[in-house]
Amino acid sequence: MKIVIKVKANQKTQGLEFTSEKECIAKLKSLPIKGKANQELVGLLSKHYGVPKKDIQIISGNVSNIKIVEISHLD
């Protein structure tokens, strides 16, 4: 399953806000420095979907605020 995510880093609260089944806005507390925001995003998605972190991969947008994420083993 692929999801398009718009990331808002350095927020006071953390969470996922789904605009549709395949699109969401992620509010992260971390700053986008040295991949910390990406790690926080993967952890948040892992908890939301109930899959291990290793099953979540950022396909594109590693250094962008708009990312395409693929989640494996999700039925």
C-alpha cells in the first residue's frame, strides 16, 4: 500500500490526519535534521497500522515535506 504524506515538522503535537485513504498530513515534533523526522514518521505509521518499522519504507521525498511511503504486509 502506498500513501502520500505531507509532513509538518517541529509541531507541538504529534499525529496523523487522514484526508483520504491514501493521503494524510503528519504532524511531527522532531526537526527535519539528520533523518529524525523521518524516523518519527516511520514510528508513527508503524503504531497506527500495527506493522513493524521494517515494513515501512519511504520511497520518495526523503528530504522533502511531501513523501511517498510504502507499507508492506498490509492487507
